[in-house]
Amino acid sequence: MNIKLILLAIVAAILFAGLLTYSMLSGRKARVEVCMDFAGRSECKIAAGATREEAIRTAVDNACGLIAAGVTETRNCLGTRPKSIRDLN
């Protein structure tokens, strides 16, 4: 295969990866760390979102997914007020 064609393919792949990364991260304007306490267990998670509320919701969902067991506990955990919320922007 021609070396110029290989280099062109590598450059195109790098540009595509950069564009993909930029498009995925450009909508993330808010970043928070949320700590949850539930049923004697604790977990802190960092999340990003287009708004602060979206980032908080995502972090709460992720934390509760790790500290709650089953559907009922997860629902109860999601309804619990976070122990702390820290803005990371």
C-alpha cells in the first residue's frame, strides 16, 4: 500500500476521533460531584450535563446504582436528598 495513503488514513482517523470527542463533550456545561448516603452505605459520583440539575440527576442515579440493591431500594435512594453537592466548574 502507498505510504501517503496510509498517512492520510491515520490523519483522517485522528481528526474523526477529535471531532467525535468534541461533539460528545461540547454539550456538557455543568459538572458536579454528588455524595449519597443510603441504608448505611455511601457513594460519591462525578457527572456532567447540559444543566446543573441534569448533572446532579445523573450523579445521583450513578451513586444510587452502586449503593442500592434492587428496584425498591433504588427508588428509595433516588428519593433521598444528597449528602453533598459540589460544583466542579
